[in-house]
Amino acid sequence: MARTNHLICGSGPLLDDKGRLKEPGYALRPPFDYDHARITASPLRIKDWDYYLVNDEHRAVALTFSDLSYIGLISASVLDFDAGTYTTTSELVVLPFGRMGVPASSDKGDIVWRNKRCDVRFCHTATGRRLSFGMRGFRDKDDLEVELLLTDEPRDSMVICTPFADDPTAFYYNRKVLAMRARGGYRVGAEFYEFGSAACGSADAGLDGSTRADKNVRPNPAFGLLDWGRGVWTYDNVWYWAAAQGEQDGHTVGLNLGYGFGDTSAASENMVFVDGVAHKLGDVDFGIPLASDADGRYDYLRPWHMTDDEGRLDLVFYPQIDRVDDINVASVVQSNQHQVFGTLSGSVVLDDGRRLEIHDLRASAEHIHNRY
């Protein structure tokens, strides 16, 4: 039997006087106000982050800024789909306990933070979101510089309020904004890449694209997404999350699919977006193939068959890069991550019964086990 998803109708504070979620479910815009002062759980369990991913057909850059109470994590990844390579580098901050300046809203409030190695500025502008990021020694001795502008935020986004059955004061308040238009680029040492083109050149190239005429450029659209997460987490959790964004037959398309943690009986986070309009899905399964030795491990680089419980989702994910990250801090903070990048092909039936055909849509799909 298909799930019944609860559309949130309330507003005001996210938590009641006991620090519990007032209304589990989903929404298309943030309905509630997030306030640390209303949290009754241990401060050690508060986990807040902003994650941005920008990609075109050839490259991607991912930026994470998180305050996880007793540790902070600033991370950057650069991926080259044509070469099948990636670089991920992280900076840890000891005992931030909410002092890293993560805003309480996904619609306002800026992140401005720096130390000797990193300079992070995620700011709202009159036209969108401006992401400025710098990291010394990102790749060997080469520094990373990122300048991006995200515009054309869609009408709808995925918002979910998820409780945890084993702890009534634990919750996850999450918003995913997909398929914003992206402009800008990044520089690693002498290598420069401008999103929306196939140009990759020397450090003499500028973020304004001034050398574009000197290159054999094939324009291709670039898109950005935001994963905005706030909440109180239990210590040991596993999640599966997939996101896709791009153009399909003249339409802007985004997909958000996920499961694996918390009590999702009120709603799933599964949606497909067409030209900024959301279409709600029920439960999904990623169909990750098992390794041939049959010991329960996944073979992440073989095709995944993604389906749902209503017969509306039929997608094959074709992996290209398995971005592996294994973080272990004194056996207390542990994160085993497989974030796989590739393409999606198949079809999704929309809320009105139309079938959306998907061909080689750029996507990522991850399986992550956190103990923090």
C-alpha cells in the first residue's frame, strides 16, 4: 500500500515547549522557525550544516560548512567527470558548539567565517546566493578559490520535518533547493574552470570569462543545489540520498530522493521538480547492487535500479565516480561516505499522470554511515 504523505499546514516555532517536533511531515517552503533556544536535548547532539553542489556536464564543485556541536567541518570537493577524478579536502574545527555562525533560516542570514586555512562566505544577494570559498593547500600545495552565483531559485523546494522514534527530542529539519542557475567557476593552482562552458585553462583566465573568445568553448548550462540541514541527531545513523539537476527536452528538471534515517512515517523526502514545480513521490529504493563476494557490501560502480512503491519511478543510475571519504576522529566522530556521481536515465510519472522521460541527467547518489 502506498504511503500517505502529510503536507504540513502549521507555522511558527518548529518545536513545542518540550523540544519536540510540533508537526512531522513535508512542505514546499519552510513553514517553521528554527531556534536553538527551544532545543531540550543535549547540546552535543545539535548538527547544523549548509551543503552546496554546482555542476555542469563536465565538472562539479561541492562545498560543506557544518557546525556539529563538538566538531566543525569545512569541506570542498572538485570533480572532473570527463577524466573520472576528484579531490576532497576537509578542515576540522574543535569544539565550536554553535559559534560558527550557521544561520537559523535558509532564506536569510549569511555565513561569514575564516581561519588560517579557510575563508567562507555564503551570502544572500538581491539576485540570489553568492558563494565565495577559499582553502589553502587544497590539492598538495595548490590553493582552491571558488566564486559562484546561484539565481532563479525555483518556486518549490523539498522541506521535511523528521522525528526519531528512539529519542523524542531528536529531529531533522531539512530543505533541498534544486536546479538553481549557476554562474562562476573555480581555480586550483594554475587550473581554472568556468561553469557553463567546456573551457579549462590557465590561471590567466578570469572569473568574468574574459578569455572565452580564445578557447574552443561549447556552452552547457550549470546548476546549483542547496542541502540545508538543522536538527538534533541520534549518534549512529545511515542515510541514502540522491539528487539530480539539469535540462531535459527544454525543461529544467530536479530530483530529490532519499531514505534511511529517522521516523519517516509522516512523509518521505522524495520529489521530482519540473520547471520549479514539485511532484510528490512515496517510498523509494536505490537498488544498489551487491558485491560479488556476497558479504553485504555494495558494488557502487555498477548500475543502480531506482524504483518506488507506486510504480511511478523507474530510473537507472550509471556511476562514474565513487567519491569516498572516511573520517575518524578519536573513534568518536566517524563518517564513512560513498557519494557516487554519474547520470540517470529512465522515467518518472508526474502528479498529473504525464510521463517525464529522463536521458543522461547529471546526478549524485550517496550511502553514508555517520557516528557523531
